[in-house]
Amino acid sequence: MDDIKFMEPNSSVSFSIEESAVNQRIDAFLSEKLAAYSRSFLQKLIKDGCVTVNDKAIKKPSYPLEEGDRVVLTFPPAPDKKELKKIVDDLGARIVKEHPHFFIVFKPAGLTMHAAHKGDTAITLVDWLLAQFESLASVGEHERPGIVHRLDKYTSGLVIIPRNNYAHAQFSDMFKERNIEKTYLALVKGHPRKSGFIDLPITTHSSHTKMTTSSKGRLAQTGYTVLEYFKDAALVEARPKTGRTHQIRVHLSSLGHSLLGDVVYGRESNLIGRQALHAQALSFDYDGKHYTFAYDVPEDFQQALDKLRKTKIEEHEIV
């Protein structure tokens, strides 16, 4: 049973507990038997009442198994079509690559990845995807199906959307183990050093509305290289090694070089109406094959860049 990769909605799988599994946690047991699914995903199913032991629902992932127990895991049903929001246009989003196991999607600036809370009525990238691929509703967590990483609302660029729970588990682990290379382009104020590596922990700011660097925060690392210098700004390639909230924005701001248009960590810009950050490329290995995807900056970013290039300077000209 441990080679199971795909389970359809409403389908079930059962196991009989042998002596070797006695006293094992039920979440650990299921993780071994269904290795394609992440432990956190299986824990969520347990808490949602999708697992029974001897016909009784068990909602504690730590439940200890006994010899002879019959464990049944039933996957959630497909969502009611009435729950799906009606999408009247493409919202500017694009499917860049349609793989049997995943999508590579361009998310435009201004579009939120998924609903912030249950009562949120704003149209999101998840809504746009579900309108075309209803099966995604059964991938990952119900509140944010298909999501394994995120871009800020006003950041544009590429995201990975798993199409099944096997892929969801694989990509979740890859992000956790930092096995996915991410490359961003940013327009920043001032003139950072030609290259650098920012190793500053990040935590929630006391205002709870943004993030900040702090020795008490979580590990956060970003490498960067300046690609072009302009009179009062620079084009930077950022390569985050970790994936903390607002990481690139916080790290570059901590150097005194906040992103143009970033009203949270810097100030408004007459060049661009949002933070000038674009997730340009993704690179990873999946099931033994290497993949690299890239997507050009959107029009607003390009227009800002074109204006700045009229004031381009060389590194030796920096005062």
C-alpha cells in the first residue's frame, strides 16, 4: 500500500494493524503507508474526522494503535459546484505550463493567492483555478487548495500549483527542504553593494501589520546581485534561500534599499503603483527530471525599468 500516489475524492483505503505497529501513532502509521501524502495533510484529515478505527471516528493524530485495529481513511468528497465563485474574466493570470502533476502559473500584481478567511468574498487566484479545474479543490487544505507557497498580493510572478495530493506532498517537502530555486527581480532605491548575502532572522513586527528583522525571529537568508545601477535606484536579482513572509522586502529595506513603490517598508513611487517585485524564475527537480521556468516582468514593471534606464550609470560612477 505504500506506493499509493493518487486517491480520488470519496475513495477509501483500509489497513489491519499487525503487532509491529502496536502503540504507533495513527498519523505516523498512515504517513508510512501513504508516503505520497505529507504528514501534515494526513493530520488534517484525521482532525476532520476522515479516519476511523474499528468504525469509530478518531480525531487525534497521536491516537495509539492496537493489534487487530481496522483503520479506514476516506478522502473528502469533491466540493459542491455551488461553492465555486463565478469568474467573469481571466484576471490577468496565465497558465505557463500544464504538467500532469502541476501547473506553473503567472500571478499578476493585485490578485490575492487565496481567501484570507472563510467570509472573504474577494476573487482570488484559487477561485480562478477552480473555475477551470474543479479537481484542484481536493488537493491540499480545503481553505487553500493547491497552494504550497505564496506571493504577496502586489507581487507579480510565477507560482507552482500541484494538481494532485502526491504532487502537493512532494512540493511541500521540496519547499521545506529548500530544494526549489527562486529568482526575483526588484527595483530598489539607492545603490546597494554589487552583491551580498543577507542573513537576518525575521519575525512579526509589534504592530502585527508587517514583518521585521530580529534576533528572536526565524532564519531568513537572501542572496542578491545588482544587475543595473541608475541615478537613484538599482535593478536587483534576489535569490531567497528561505521563504519567510515579506522576506525580500524586509531584507532589502534593512539595508536601506527598500523596493520602489513599497508603502509598507518604504514609500510610494511615481514610477510604479505597487512594490516593484517580480518572481521571475523557478527551478527544481521533480520525479527525476529537472525543470526551469521563467516569465518576463509585466508591463508596469517594464515601464518603470525603461524610465530608469534613461538615467543608467556604471558602478564606478557611484559617488
